[in-house]
Amino acid sequence: MTEFWEEAFKDKQEMWGLEPAKSAILTKDFFVEHKVKNVLIPGVGYGRNAKIFIDNGMSVTGVEISQTAIDLAQKHFGIDLKIYHGSVTEMPFDNKLFGGIFCYGLIYLLDKDERIKLIQDCFNQLAENGFMIFTAITKDAQTYGQGKQISKDRFEMFGGVKIFFYDRKTIKEEFGNTGLFEVTEVTENYPFYLIKCQKTKTNS
């Protein structure tokens, strides 16, 4: 995984442009409304989805597997963004608690054990009443069923990328014990679910 993303960022650099994803804008609005002050972004990439939170007065910490992506983030966004170099499967990198966690375009690249661990690791790093928001690719994507099937709803394609496609049943199974309260749909380059969870006294 490290080598794949390192080569991808070396080759394609700012491959998704510098504007934030639609999901990041929606999450920013939600975090502003709920007065979130600090945000963790696992798989922060080169920071395009981090800037919108920084610009709205939040401090941002990222986790990123590619050093090239981290260098690009520092070039574009400077010292406002603290990034740990490593895999999200090695979280947590510190014992800090966050008011908000935004995980974009990442959860579906992991296998089941890694997904469950990441969800729980993120939940553990939420402050009380904090929110975590994940995006997950849906089975409505045109690429669903393409490539080599590895396991149920998981396929290898695009030269080695392994993608798990979610439905609402799987979301409930994987996020049901971590304060899941809303699932909406948002269309970007792929159809995504926007999955919202909150940590409260009763579920922490």
C-alpha cells in the first residue's frame, strides 16, 4: 500500500486538484455548526480537504502514508497542518482527543479487519460529544463488480487498488457500535455515502 500511494503521488502529484471535495465542504458546514475546534483527517493526502477546515478556524492533524503527499501538503498549506507519516492501520499516533474526525476516500480501500480497527481507533480518539464523518463508495458506482473479486463486495482493479463497496446494511454492521446516527448520499466522482457518528456518554 505504501509503495502504491508513494508512486501515485510522485507520478500524478496533485491528482485531484486543490479544491476540496464536496463531502469536505458539507462536513465543514456541519463542524462549524457544531463548533468543532480540532479535526483529525486520516489519509489526509496532500491536504486539499484540510484547508477548508483550517480556513474556518479549526486546527487540523493528518495521517498520511506517502511522504511525497506530505511534502506537497507542506508546500501548499505550510505549518498550519500537522501530519503524522504512517499508515492509518497504525493509529493512534498520539493520545489527543478530537472534536471532529473526517475520513474521506479511505475506508473502502482497507480489508475488513483494517476497516473495523480504523473505525474503532477513530471513535477512541473522539472527545465526548465529538463527531466522526466517513465517506464510503456505494454499490451504485459503475466500477462495482469490475476487476478481480477478492471477497464479498471487494474487487481489485486499477492496477492493484482493492475497493470494498458499501451498502446500508454493511454500514450498520461496521459503524453500528460507534454512535451511527445518519447516512446520506453524495455524488462526487463516485457515488458516496456520508456516514455520521457521534460519541456520547452512553456509547463511549
